[in-house]
Amino acid sequence: MIKDILRTAIAAVIGIAIAFGLIWLAQYAGSEISPDVYDPDSGEILIPIGSTIALIVGWFIGTFGGGWLAMRISAGTGAGWIVAGAVVGAALYRAVTLADTWWIMALGALVPLAAAWLAQRATSVVPE
């Protein structure tokens, strides 16, 4: 039992690291394609829609990749859902601190959950 808990915890940590690495890569690619613009009149940084789309895609790819790997390592589904919870938490924190619109907050919760569900189906692991 302790071995299973340790395996799940290690799998979750690895999955979270992979997920956030993939999200960072997506954000980096989005900022290279569509860079942020500083508005000197208002003093705000304007984030173009291309960067926002890249971030949402990153949430999906990161959660799917990290969740899938965590589920495979742990031979269960719990670690993958922990990865999804970490991404949802980070997405909602980002949305609240940057005062994003309601649809970004909704996607910040829904996209990682959908990705974790698809990762669970892709691993063919029976739910615990």
C-alpha cells in the first residue's frame, strides 16, 4: 500500500513537471508568433489573441501529456487527475491575477479537465 501511494505521488510530481514544461513551451511559441504589446498611453500590456489561443492549447497539451504519463507511471488514474487539478489551479490563479474575462476562467477549468479525461481514455487504465 505504501509502495502504491509513493508510486502515485512520484508519478503526479513527474506529470506536473511535464505538464508545466509543455505549457511553458506553448506560451513561448505563442509569444514568438504573437508578442505582447506595451501601450504607453494606458501603461498596460496588451496580450494578443494569438498568445491567448497558444496558452489554451498549452493547457490542453500540457494536461494531456503530463496526465497521460502520470497515469501510465502510476498504473492508475489518480495521479493524472492530480496533474489536471494543478493545471486548473494555475490557470485560475493566472486568470484571477490578470483580471481575465469570464470565458478565459471557464476554459481554464474546462480544458484541463477535458484533457485529463481524454488522457484517461488514452491510457486504457481502469479507474481506481
